[in-house]
Amino acid sequence: MRGTASTIAVPTRAVFDVLRALRHEPPKAEPADMDEKTRIAVTPVVSYNPASGVGIGIAGSAAFYEGSRRTLEFRS
């Protein structure tokens, strides 16, 4: 692979990591046991549409990791 993308590695940061840094809080501790292969997230949702008005509800997401336990890594 040639070009700029192959020579420059840019680390990524989650929004929560940036907010934690702005508030001068220590980084979140990594979980000791990474044997879980499923993560579930639930959050409230508020929406607006001129045709149907205001909507309130709950949205959810689930992540399943199917790879090797050696490479199992979740980031929040």
C-alpha cells in the first residue's frame, strides 16, 4: 500500500474521552475481564417531524463479537 494513508497512523478518540479530558477527569479504567462477547446500549430518543409532530421513545443497539478471544476488544 502506498500513499499518505499507509504511512500516517492517526489515533481515534471517542466523544466521551474528549469530554472527560475537557473536565480534567482521569481516563476510564479498562474492564478487567473481556470475556463478554455481547454489548447492549439503550438511549432515550426525542424527534420532531412537521407531518407527525413530536415523538418520544427509546432506541437500542446490540453488538456481537464473533472473533477470536485473543483479539476481543470493546471500546466505549
